[in-house]
Amino acid sequence: MTDLRCKILIVGGGPGGYVAAIRAGELGLDPVLVEDGQFGGACLHVGCIPSKAIIHAAEAAHALVDQRALNAIGLTLARPSLDFAKTIAWKNAIVARLAGGVGALLKKAGVRSLRGRASIVDGKSAIAHADTGDQRIVCEHLVIATGSEPAPLAALPFDGEEVLSSTQALALTKVPETLAVVGAGYIGMELGMAYAKLGAKVTVVEALPKILPLYDAELTQPVARRAADLGMEIHVNARALGFARGALRIAGADGAEKSIPAEKGLVAVGRRPRTEGFGLERLDLAMSGPFIRIDGRSATSMRNVWAIGDVTGEPMLAHRAMAQGEMVAEIIGGEKREFDHQAIPAVCFTDPEIVAVGLSPDAARAAHGETVAGLFPLRANGRAMTKQDDEGFVRVTARKDNHVVLGIHAVGAGVSELSSAFTLALEMGARLEDVAGTIHAHPTQSEAFHEAALKALGKPLHI
């Protein structure tokens, strides 16, 4: 076996890994990228992109059967039919197109890419069990970017037939008549609402007292109302006990058991880091629970060994991994960099969507003392009304003493597209006066951001 030598070896070709490889290639750092699946990782192939495609298809289908909304604007349509296998084929075509783009970008940047399983030998070498044969790779820097995978439940092991992971739920070729979703976090609620719109009778089971427990109640109430409108049944303070003979057994807060009929069960209780199967145990790395411990430069406890993305902990977001990957490549290239971002946006693609950037009102008060907040409802926004979807609001929280913005949150149709403006405001250290003094185009939903800042300053215009 001959040695393949490089400056940087990247294990894992997801958002963090391939971005690190591209930037390293652009800097002339001779990167080698090894991926045991498809370049683009879980986000592109079985997560972010395919789930949003299914969500869009579900929204389009539901829009054609929502007679109340159609009649309000003078439309009457016959009920459409759905060829879900064709929907999945369309989703797969999008994934394939984007995956081809990733491959082209890697090639353009001069990245040597190997498809196969990497087995780390030590901090300076690994064996790539590639489709072209085994190859020993010797490197100066090792970057671990192995990502995460759906977390299972002992009582509900994935079988790919009745009990599904989120990956398997995105590969169905037929909409189930009944679907039980275990876990009311963002994955469970996104996919649960999508399948409800596609015609499934959806039941959601959550062990905690509310859906979307990472968000405050003010943000989640519009989602709960929409779920009820879609006919979804939600059980909180409930535990899943098992799945058998087309039914999910659960126990409520009082311990009473009941069975929920379900053709399929989706377990969406979170994701866990991928730390097995590639020789991580051969490295003497400090850990933070199940995650690899890193500093502000994504450096691990071993010299010239780096880790990025989901394998390093929360927030498990593709855009965080990308930013870390770009940073690590530039640090290795000699630049002085540190992961010192003021805010990382989080978007939940439920109906309505939720955006969270920065601190919640409670966290802002705990960290900075007295605060001021302004909330502007979308029912007072002209663009939201003309889109027939004015549920939700934009909320801005700032320090009381100097009006520096600490957190921006929104819930509503299409608010995900406001996330960059929210993040930029926090990253630039904006004050309420900066947002209020910026002209926002009319009529757009972004005006709600402007109005929320004005409300926090005590001088609202349109409410």
C-alpha cells in the first residue's frame, strides 16, 4: 500500500467537511477529502434539502385543497390527486443536482476526493477504504467532520418498515394513512405537519409539556393552532412504550396507557454525533459528553487535530458547520481566525415558520438586566394579509440602557427569509435606533422588523 501525502485530511464530506476542503483547495493547501456516503452529507441527501422539498410539495398540495382560502380570493378548484412517488423523484432530482454541484466545486478547487470509509490510525494518518481500493493517507493536519445521525429510542428501534428515522421518512413512496410521530422538536413537527398536509392522519407524542420545547410559548402557540387546524392530535407529557401490530403504545402523565393506530411510526427525538466506525478511539481527544471538545478555533486537545460541525455539539446546524470549516482551513493557511460570531440563526420550517436569533426575552433579562421589547403582529402587515397568511409576529428585544439589540424572533409564513437581516443586525451590534432608522421596502413582511423596533422605542406607527 503506497502512501498518499497531503497537508490536510478531512474525514467527512458534509457541509462542514466539503466547505473546509473547498476553502483549503482555494488556499493551495493540498486537501484530501474522504466521505463514506455521498458528498454533501446528511444535510444535502437526507436532511435539510429533501425535507424542505417535501415541505414545499405538502404546502403546494394543501393550498389546492384549502377551499376556505381559495374561495376567499374567488377560486374554485376540483380536488387534485397526488402521485407521491413522482414527488419523491422530483425531490431526488434536486438532491442529485446539488450533489453534482458539490462535486464540481471540489474538483474546481483541486480537492482530491475519495469515496469510502476512513479509518484513523493516529493524528497524522488514516486508511481510506475507498471504492478504488485501500489507500494510506499521511497528513499534517486532520479535520474530523463526521456529522450526526438520527438518535434511536430503545423502545422503538428503527426497522425501516414500520418504525422510521427521519432519513427513512423522507424516502417513502406512499403517504401513510396514519402516522405517529415521537418527538415534537423541529424535525418531528416539520415532517409531521408536512405529512398531515399530504393527507395523513398525524399524531404527535412529546415527553415534555409542550411542542418545540426549545422555543418560548409565544413563538410556538401559532404552530400549535395550525397543527390543530390540520387535524393533528398532539399528546404532551407522554412517553412512547413500543410499536406493534400497527399501533404505537404510549403512557400519559398519569401513567395510563393507550394505543394510537399508526401505519408508520416516525422517531424524531434528536440527533447524535457520529463518533464510531472511523477510529476516533485511537486518538487521545478530550470529550464534552458524547461530543468532541473544541476551543474557539475548532482545535481539539491534540495538536493539529481539528473538529467541526455536529460532532462538536450544539447547535447542530449546517451553517455553523460551514462557518467552522471555512475558518479551520484559513487558520491552517496562516490566517488569524476565531469562531466569535454574535449570533447563529435557527430556523424551524413548521407552519408557520419560526426564526430565532440571539437571546430570548428571559435569557436577555438574565444576562443583561432590564430590557425593552417590541412585538409587531403580522395581522397588521399588508404583505402578510395579501398572501393570505397573517398569523404570527416579529419580536425584538434590546437592552433598556443603550438599546443594543439582544434577540430577534419571528413566527409566520416565510419569515425564514428574514433570518439573515436579523443575524446581520446582531452581528453588527445594531441598536433599536439603527433598525428603526433603516428604510424597509413597502409592502414587504420585513416592515414588521422595522415596526417592532419602533414599538420597542415607544413610538409605533402602524399599531
